[in-house]
Amino acid sequence: MYTKHLTEELAKRGHKVEVFSGQPYPNLDQSLVKMTKLPSLDLYRSDDPFRIPKVGEFGSFADLLEFAIMTTGGFPEPRSFGWRLIKALEPRRDEFDILHDNQSLSWSIMRLVNDGWPVIGSIHHPITVDRLLAIEHAKGIKAKYGALRWYGFVRMQTQVASRLHRVITVSETSRNDLSKYMHVDLARSSVVPIGVDTSVFRPIPFIKKERGLIVTTASADVPLKGLHVLVEAMAEVVGVYPLARLIIIGMPNRESKLPARVTELGLDEHIGFAGVVSQERMVEMYNEAELAVVPSLYEGFSLPAVEAMACGVALVATDGGALPEVTGNDGETVLTARAGDAMHLAKKILEGLDSEMLRDEIGRNGSEHVMSRYTWRETARVTERNYLELLAAHGDL
């Protein structure tokens, strides 16, 4: 979403933009933005994750290394994307003024910097936080080692991030955490909040609210996103408000313990997974719901939070990371719960379910809050300013 909307808005501002991407490819408006595909083995495709490719699919040494890293428990895509990017870009140096890296942060990006490319990096939040939480929640030595191995790329990303000439991130919380955890000099970083497509995410007046319906969006079933806390909270909510029903937009991972925990708590009739839905259906679901919930333990920004608020649904969100910075004031634009505290999250959900007047007020204020601050047009304008500052410092203006 970030790649799509930012590049399209930059193109509308008169810039010539080309996106180099591996799978899954962004759905760009190619009348505005050119896309160059850098196909990988696509080892993590949603219909066949951790797949074993056929022999005929291996066409390069990069393919072999990518598969080898995966089979030993690592995550190869930042490195392997960088290898393919170098091969595609090196013959075309004179065609581009600036390279914008969207958090791949591979050694290849550092090589391009050393070769004289002006490079700016987007880091949405420090992945070191994901690694820490994954290790903390892993059960047993084998699981902890697996988490350490999977996040092996973080050391590389930390070193590359600390050496980039300019880094942009999405909130002051992320900016400070990047300094703390990834050693990014505050003098070389700036905040550029991301936006929401307000032509899509909006209140739809004719859609009727469903009593007790709660919606959350799970971009990934990992400890960071706090779904396990929300499930525990729902056990308390249903005990007080039996009509409460939670729909999770997304699907649990294959090894996820969430479905079993839902059954163990007797919540099968109260919690369901919607799977992958279209953007249009997501907007409808937000408009049908009485509450939306973001239960994350940490967020560098939270696009699901601002998308829900743009739809006018009352939001319950934790105080994890940048969420208070993004969502506004407790009781005015959001109901704020302590991150990781299932009982407090349940209390805030029940507070929202108990009062239609409160839901309407928070939903209306939240929508106005988002519309006045978070648009892709503004994201592109401030990003452009960072490009010009970097080019001036680089001597390319």
C-alpha cells in the first residue's frame, strides 16, 4: 500500500517514478508509474508458504542461495532482492536521480550508496522490536533458536540503516526507536506520516451497524500484533456482553495456537476469521461494526488504525509504540487500552459497546482527526522535500 500510493502521488506531482519489486507485486496504476519486476522463487506465497521449487525454477546462483537460506530457517528475501536489484540497476545509473529503498536494507543497498547513488531509506519501525517479541513469546529452546534464525537478517538491516545518508519513518516514536535500536542518527532521520485513501476508506451512511460486532485487521499472526491478547479479552467481554462477536480480517498462520485457544475458551461462536477480503469489503465491514480494535503490542504507525478511523467506526487501540501519537486523545478520538493487558482491553471494549452516544462521538472525531492529518498527497509532498534535501546535500541539484 505504501509503495502504491506514494509512487502514484509522486507521479501526479510531475516526477518520473519506476518501481523495482519482487513478489508480491504492488497493484500500481501503470499509466502513472512504471514497474520492473524482479521475480524471486516466491517461497512465501500465501497459497504455498515455504514451498520447494521444481528444479527448472532455479535459474541463477541467487535462486540457489535464496532456497538454501530458507531451508536452514532463515528469511532470505531482503538479501536476495538486493542481489537482483544490483543486477537490474547497475547498467542504468544515468537514468535515475535518487533511489528510495522501502525497508529492504540489504548489503546491496549499501553497495549502491558506496557507488555514489543518492539513497534514502524508509523504515516503518525497527524490526528489532519484532525480533525481541518473537523470542520472548517463543516456547522452548528450539522455538527461540528458530526465532533467532528467522530474524538473522536484522543484524544486516541494522548496520545498513545506521549508514544511510537519510532515513524517513512514519512517527516520532519510530524515529526515536530507530535511534535507540538501529543506531540511526536523529540528525539524519525525519518523520513522514503515511496516509489513507480517503476516497475508499470513508463512512457509508446507508450501511446499518450490527449489534455487538467488533472488527480487527491482522496483517500478520505474530506476537507483535497482539491477537492473543484480544482473544483473551474477548472471553471477558462475552461474559458481560453475550452478543459480542469478533471478526478477524486475515487468517491464522499454520502453526498458530489462536484457533485452539478460541475453542478452549468456548469462543467459537464469538470469534471468526474472515480470511483475505477485498478493500471494498473491508470498508463495508468497518461500517457494519460497532467497534474496531487494534490490539498491537507495538506499532510504528498502524495503517489499520487510520483506515478504521477514516470509516467513522469507533476505535479501541492500545498504547503500544506510536498508536497514541497516531490515534489521538483517549476518550475523544479513540478508546486507549494498555498494551498486553487483556483485562484493560476488555474494559475499553465494553465501555465502547455500552454507549452508542460514545461510539458515535469517537467515530466522528476519529474520522475528522484522520482526514486532517493523514493523506497520501501530504505524504508525497513531504517525501519530495526529503528527496530535494538529500540531493542538495549530495551535490546533485
